[in-house]
Amino acid sequence: MLRLFNTYGQKIETFHPANKKVVNIFSCGPSVYQRSHIGNFRTFLFEDILGRYLEYSGYKVKKGMNLTDIEDKALKEAEKRGLSVKTLTEKNIKVFIREISLLRMKMPDYLPKASESVDATVDSIERLLDKKIAYRYKGNVYFDPLRFPKFGKLYGLDMSKWPKRKKRFHKDTYPGMQWNLGDFILWHGYKKEDKVYWDTKIGKGRPAWNIQDPSMISKHFHETISIYCGGIDNLFRHHDYTIAILESVRPYPAAKFWLHCHHLYINSQKMSKSKGVIYYTDDLLRQGYTIDEIRFFLIYGHYRERLDYSDKVMNYVTNRLKIFRHYVHEIKKRAYEKPDLEGRVVRKMKKVFTEKMDNDLNVQEAFDGLFDVLSGVKVGELKPGEASGIIKTLRQIDEVLKVIF
């Protein structure tokens, strides 16, 4: 049975989907005011492995991922570059979709843009206003977290530290602050200098960042999501807001499982565009690494542990993949008969792969287990049917990993 670490409750739980017929997954997609770097793709690839392994385990999967193309950062970046927000974000979306394909990720079933979900956003805000959970103030609309009894439960926020005096936070995000202890913005009311706005039932303006994901979810998923994914940074000032909004407008839990992927560091430094500590897939390709090697590096490591990029680590990981592929190549030479899927090696491979992946998606231990099995195979003594069985089994496993063949 698959067991996953559920951030909501901070414990390993046996996975049971909210809907037995289909596992609905939603993941926080990119903020497309800039191009996604390899740290972002580490999270997206973990989510890709999750979906693929669920399918390998016999589940049907439906996945949604949002594209944040309207937010304070996008407006600021567009103005700095002298571009329209649409021109800026559409370019980055095209690059993102190209890199999804390049890194052998499955395309999400739903890839909504915030700018195309404004009607759903307005509907959610209207319901929150009717319930007196949200309110208007100086043209904006704010959410009062104290009106949602379970606020902060995902992160484990100490609500005793909540300020007695009312505070309102007007920006989409506040970099460097763990929490906005106060009311957060849902709708930026129109100002005469605004270039991007919508004329809606609640007035002119644009949706704030934290209302966008819940609105896009409401548009495509009409039940509790089985698994909600994102980077570990979403635990601050974001996913608890999502829960509060969704569960205020819908009479059921937002998600059953919450999974969060840890950061990627570069030579022990956190990725930072402002500090020049940032790598894109193109940078690694220019260094001579293949797409398979880049994908393997980004998935080879437990998703809940910090991953550190360095030339030394990258060389070790890519060399390990090359050796493994050499084992596969030698076995493949003898695979010219009907596959024997009951052989000792096949059974060992299936067992070690399933055991390690069922243990909270431990890709590194699963791969290392397969590596140990293949390194002990005496290829010259393999019968052709046994070799064929090994190759067929590895092809099935590679529908999850997408790095072997």
C-alpha cells in the first residue's frame, strides 16, 4: 500500500483517494512573470513522478495545475521591461510548456490561467461577501481569517500570536515575511492608473494572488481533491489561505492529502535570481548534460529533503545513470524470446521498486534497489526469456521514471 507524508497532520498515512474512481491531483503551477528554473522543475517533476506512480499502481489520475499570470510581480516585471503583462506571461508560458515536454513530464489535464478564471474568482468573492467572511475596504476586498475556525491548521500557525488590532495586507505577497498576521487581500479595486483590470459584478479591479488557485480549483474539481501538491514555500502565506477560501465556499474538505517538495540549492545556496544563484535547463544542457540526466538528477533524492546541486553531485548522479543503462544495454542483447515475467530477477525488481516507492515515493532508494539487483545479474547466464522479462519489466518501471530508455 502506498504511504505518503501528509503535511496536514504531519504524519505518514496509507493513501486512500477521496474518489475511488479517479485520483484528482492539483499542484501549484508557476508564477509566469519569469521563466521557471530547475528548482521549480524539481517540484513539478516530483508531482510528475507521483502521478505516474499512481497510474503504475492501477489508479486513474486527473491532474490540474494553475498558471499565475496576473499578480503584483507580473505587473511590476512587465512595466520594468516595457511590455504588456500578456506579452510577458505568454512568452514564459510557451517556454514552460516546451520544457514540460522536454523533461518528459505528462501534460496536466487542466492548465488554467488566472486571467481566464476571473468569473470564477468573482463568484467565490461574492459568496465570501455574502457569508461575511470577506468584506470591502477602500475599494478592495479582504478575507478575515478569524472568521474561519481552522485557519492555519496546515502549517500549524499559533493563533495566540494573532494581533488584537485589525491589520490589512494589501499586496499579493510579502517576500521575507513568513506570515501576514492579519486580513489578506482577495480583490484589488480599480485605480485610475491601472492598465490591467476587469469590469465585473463586484466592480472594476483584478483578482489577488491567494484567491486565484481556489477559483481555478472550483472551476474544474467539484469534490475533495485527493492530493494537493506544491513547494515547501507554499506552506507560508498561501496553502492555508487556499484551504480557508475553498472550505468557506464549499461544504467539504479542500484536499485529503497535502504534499510539499523541499527546495533545490546551488552549491549550498538557495536559488535566487537577484543574487545570480539560478540555473535553467539550458544552462545544464550547455554544460553537456542530457535531458535524461537533468531529469534524473532532479528526481534522484527524496522530495521532502533538500537537494543540493554541484558539479560533484551532478557528475556522481549522471555516472550512476550511465552505469545502470550499461547494465540494461547488456541484458537487452540477450532479450530475443517471449518474456518470462516470473523469473527471480523480475520478481526482485518489482518487489524492491514497489516497496521503496510505496514508502513515501522514495525514488532514490527505488532506483538504488534496482541498481543493486542488476549489478548482481550474471548476464552471460541469462536465458533469453529471462532477459526479455527483465527488459519488459524495466520498460513498465520507466513509465514512472522516464530515464532508463
